[in-house]
Amino acid sequence: MDLKHLEGMDRAMDKNRGDQVRLGIGLLFILGVMLYAASQSVGEVSIMLVMAAMVGGYMAMNIGANDVANNVGPAVGSRALTLGGALAIAAVFEAAGAIIAGGEVVGTIRNGIIDPNLIPDSDTFVWIMMAALIAGALWLNIATAIGAPVSTTHSIVGAVLGGGIAASGFDIVNWSTMSGIAASWIISPVLGGLVAAAFLYLIKRSITYKPDMMAAARKVVPWLVAAMALVFSVYILQKGLKQIVHISLMQATLIGLVIALGVFVLVRWRLRQPKSQFLEGKQGVNSLFTVPLIFAAALLSFAHGSNDVANAIGPLAAIVDVYTAHPGEFGTSAAIPLWVMMIGALGIVIGLALFGPKVIRTVGTGITELDQMRAFCIAMAATITVIIASQLGLPVSSTHIAVGGVFGVGFLREYLKKNYDRMVMEIKDHHPEDDQAAIDVFLQHFNHADIHQKGAMLRDLKALSKANEDPAHFSKGERKNLKKVYRKELVKRSQIMRIVSAWIITVPATALMASLIFFMLRGMLA
């Protein structure tokens, strides 16, 4: 056996050892959850509570491994944050959001998915919630294994739907709510993509298409960062801190404007420092967005911890409520004990650290190439779309919005690249085939011109060409080749199919899994 084969075996063994260590740490966390849950309950219900807590911890780890990637993936892909830094920031702020600002009351029948009045007894209710937890966690685990970012909320919704149908038939389902969730499969990514693309185009027109990028950036970036401060302030006040403070959208906007004004003054002062402190060109412009992106990753993680985490462990809270606070009863909402919130918070941190990098890489680098400007646009799209959708009552998924923003940025880059290639070919088409020096000079001026100057240069070129009676163009074969516009795919099509397929089948897949698990639990425990 040669040395190369031995080295390959060593690398494979190292990878297996790493997988075993991660699995071992995850199992230790689950064991700790089971022991703590056992200490919180006595009597006949102890086994069910321990089982529910175990599955709840498993669910929380899968949320950390999959859902959190949307908050930090773009920052990692743009190199504003290292993977280790992103994991640390997300862990701290996800846990803080869940514990400090997590929902005190969670709707255990998610968004009116099923009618609790049609559930015959509390045991059936517990089996539905257990089946929902197991199915949702299993689906997130599968999605994480293939690197597909999916919606935690949709996973739970589908699981509750399937468990409810298995328990009481199709009449238990609120189909109008389900139709709204189905609509969100289209609404969320489309809105996220459009908003992200719009911001990127604004940045390109106002900064990167200018001859002196840094001079343009000094004028525009303070406004962009101030806009980010405004929307994130509104987002945190309306979504992240809604269980601590209750303020209207108008009040949140006024507070955000004050914060944005302070940020604008600070950023403008910083950019007025000597030019030697900043890099030049596109690299220098990108560096101006690094600090805002770090804040964005932290704030998005905090808001996610305060919202989606509590919602995801809702079934566990419902089971705890049935067996502890209101024995033998069940309803549409349940208070979340602190220890349940701690399971959610710690589970997310552990799952993110152990298994999160795979999905983070998919969002950050696996779909399209990101830099700080593009990542900034995605963060803005995520916050603005959620705020708008909340006010309009549109059902949207933060996961779909963030990934849609990545796709929107990538497709805009493709369009601009294709359009630029066409312009270059048009320039060559209007010059004599033997006048390569003239073509090179024109392209040099063209590349350094801003967007308005480019348009004027092309119009002048066409006019000069028409004025010539029979200009010598490229040969017929060369002209044919030039007309074949090179279309560089800046978005990986294979990722689109894989991710969209996972989105579409999330609800039916978790519903089917939950119904099967419900029948199994009823057969074992009835």
C-alpha cells in the first residue's frame, strides 16, 4: 500500500473521529436534558415529560444546525466574519434572545393549524405534540445533512398538521391558514430576492459604477448604514423585544430615526478621516460594510432567538403545561417555563456549534459568491421584508427570505454581467476589424466611465457607425461568434433545485412523518 493511500485513510479516520465526537457531545446534551426533566416531575407522567424534553432538546439542536445559518451565512460568505466568529456571535445572541426576550406564551396549536376542540382528550393532544416534535426534528436533521436551509416554522406546522389529521381526520385542519402558508413559499423568497437585488443595484449605480468609488462611498455609505440602523431598530423593537416592550410601529420608527441619525453622524465623521486609513477601489468600499454586517448578524440572531426558538419548542411547552400547570387539560396556548426555554437556548447553541457550519457554507458560499456589499443587501432584505410582511399580514418565512435574498443578488449579478458582455460585443461590432488599438482605447475609457457616460458613449458609437456608408466590420465568422453572448452562471442551478425542492416538500414530508409517528405512539401508549 503506497503513501497516498495511507494518507487518504488517515484523513477519512480523522473525519470519522470528528463525526463521532460531535455525536457524542450531542448525546451528552440529550442525556443531561433527560436527567433534568426527570428531576422536574414525579409520578406517572415523568416518563412522558422526560421523553418530550429529550425530543425537544433534539429539536433545538436541529434548529441551531439549520435555521441559524440564515442569520450569519452571508456575513461568513462575504468574509466579514470568520466561521468561528460567526458561531460565537450567533450562539451568544441566539441564547440571549431566547432567554431574555423569548415568548412568555406560545400558541401550541401553531397559527390555528388545527382546531383543538376536535381533539378528544389530553392524551391524544400529548401524542400529537410529541409526534410533531419528533417529525419536525427528524426533517431538520435530514435537511441539515444535505446542506439545505429549510423553514423551522414550516416544519412544525406540517408536523402539527399531520398529527392532527391522524388523530381526528381532515376536518380538524384550518385550510385557509394552510393556503396562506403555501403562498409564503412564493411570497417569501420573491420579496427577499427583489429587495436584495434593488439594494445591490442602488449600490452599484451610486458607488461601484462611479469613476472614483471611494469618493462616492463617502457620500452614500453613511445613508446606507443609517438606513440599516433604522430598519434594524424597528425590527428589534417590533419583533425581537415584543415580549418585553409593547410599542406601535410609529413609535418604533421614531426611535429608529433617532438611532439612525446618530449612526449617520458617526459614520460620516469616520469616513472624513484621512484617505490613507482606507483601501481604494472596490475592496475599500467593501471594507466599509464589515462592521455593519457584524452588528446585523448579532441582531438577526437575537431576534431569531426571541421568536422562532420559542415557537419551535411550543409543542414541548404544551406537553409540560398539560402534565404540570393544568393536569388533564389542554388549550391553545401555554406558558413556557424557564427550564424549557433553557433547553431551547442551549440546544440551539450546541447544534449550531456541532452541525451548523455545513448549512452556513451553503448559504454563504454554495449559492453565489458574496462580498460585504452583497451580504449587506441580503441583511437589509431580510429585515425590511419581515417588517413589511408583518404589517400586511402576509405569511412569510425568514429562512426563505434570506435565501431568496442570496438568489436575488446572484441573479442580478448574472443579468448585469450578461448586459455588460453585450455592450462589449457591440463596441467591437462597430469598429473596423483591423483597428484593435482603437477598440482597446475605447474599452479602457468605457470601463472607467460611470453608467450615464457608458450610455452616451454607446449612442455616439452607433451614430458614427451609421454615418459610415460601408464600414469594415469583423469577418462573418467572427461576428457570429461575438453574437453568442457569454452567459456566466453566477448562481448555482443545482442549489436552486435542491433547496426549492426541500422547501416544497417540507410541510407534506413532516405531516406524513408526524401522522406515522402519532399512530406508533398511540399503539404503544394507549
